[in-house]
Amino acid sequence: MTKVCIGIDLGGTFVKFGLVDETRRAGKVFSLPTPPNPQPEDVVAVMADGVEKIIADHSLAREDILGVGVGAPGPLSVKRGILLQLPNMQTMRNYPLRDRVSEAVGFPATLENDANAAAYAEYLCGAGQGTRDMVMFTLGTGVGGGIILDGKVLHGANEMGGEIGHIIVQPGGRPCPCGQKGCLEQYGSAMNLAKYASRRIREEKPVSRLTEILKQNGEIDAKTIHAAGRDGDAFARELWEEMAMYLAVGCVSICRLFDPDRIVFAGGMTRAGEDLLEPIRRHFQREDWTMLETKTTLAIAALGADAGAIGAAGVAWNAFGTKSSSSS
């Protein structure tokens, strides 16, 4: 029978479930509601219910399941399998989620940061398929992502690696809640693009459609900035170009450090498609070195909101699939 690993993606609203088989093909992802104001055992119970549903839906024999991977927001310890803190689930502080899930479902389990899991999914069967070294930028409220080197997720000696959003792209620049100044997250995320635009509008009062929108609604967002730029608004285009330039600078730094086959962009900002990718590529070519050709390609992620569950299953394959193959 085909061997599988099951993936679980823990979110504040939904817990998502998927599986990956021994050919690294991903099954259909489904979700169950995350309990409101949950106790840890409530969350684990939902995860166990989802695993049983996958087993029933796919008519799986329990011996065909090698393990379960759990993706969760950080900070967490992958090595110890512990959630250190969840902003939206305070009861799960310092909670040994990996072991509790393993006990509840009856299979060995892994724990991974959700952004790393999503990156691994794109590497395994999404926009990074066929690569060995891939980096993913997740562009949303902040800038996150994951780094895959030689087919494995980079964690770092102290499990602090892969914090792409906190690469410094502007020394002495905008303050970041992390304590640094000039982090990429302050220049390349949807939320901070909107905050920066609003501040400049209030200070400079540019002739722009965005000025009127901010006056009427009290706020603007990245989607509005993108739409205004597409309609020819010069100020909106300037904001979008500046954001793309900083993302390109981040890409150049990643290339000098890791020389990946591909850099993949995910998250809400990527709904802009080629309107996002084209200026990043253009600025990347302008900022990149000239002494050698950089062969890294840039792409938009392919798996969308399913990536977390698929990647968690993939990470479990890394942990348990190799052992299964070597023992058979």
C-alpha cells in the first residue's frame, strides 16, 4: 500500500489538514474550525478529529501512515517540539504540542514553524518543485518565509534562522518592533506599505487619488495602492516601485548568502501577480552584481492557503519517510 504522512496547519480561525504520499503528491486539503478561546486539549482534540477524518476519507490503514507533521505560528522550538508562545492562544505558552498530538493520534509527530512548512510545500510540489535550494518570501501583514537548502529547512544553530523579514535593507531606517531599524518587513509588507503611504500623504499632501481615499475612509491598504498605480496614479506608482526595490535588495542579499535555484513570493501581496514580480525583477537586475551571472529565478507561489498543511506533511516525510525507506 502507498505510504503517507499527514499534515496539520494550526491557525487562529481554522485547523487545516492534508497529506503527502510516497511519490510526494499532495492530497486535497480540508479544514475544521479552531475552537474559540481554546484550552490546549481542545486544539489537540480537533487535530485528532481531523486525522481520523483523513484516515476515513482516504480509506487508509493505520500501518500506512508514517507520521504526522504539525505547522504552527512561532515562536517555537522545532527540536523540543514546544510552542513557546502563541499571541492568539495564550493558554498554549510553553506547550509540548508535538508530543501531545503524537499521543492523541497514535503516530510519531514533528513540529515546524508554519512559514517554514509553507515554504517546504512550495519546494516539494509547488513553484519550487524541481529545485534543491529555494527561498520563500511571504508578503502579508509582515514579511516571513522559509529557506530550503539541499532539500531541508534551515533553522540555524539556535533555531533563529530564516527570519527573512528582519534582514536590514536600510541601516538606521524605520524602527521595527523586533528592536532593529531598517528591517525588510518595514519596507516590503502590505501593512507597512499602507502605513508608510498614509504618513506621507498626511505630511506631504500629494496630488493623488490616495489622498482622497485616506480622507474619506481614514485608511488605505496595499490593494488600494496597487489599484491606483495601475490606473496611472504617479504617487501610488512611486510607493509600489520603492517597495519592489527593497524586496529586490532583500533578494540580492539572499542570493549572495545562499545562491538558491529560485526565490518564491507568497502571501496576499502576490495577488498583484506580474505587477509585483516585474518591478522586483527589474530592480533585482539593477542592484545585482555584474561580475558573474546570477541564475536564481523569481516566481509566484502556486499552492496558496493549502501550503501550510501540505508542507507540514512534507516535513514529516523528511523525518519519517527516509527511515521507512531504509528499513524496507
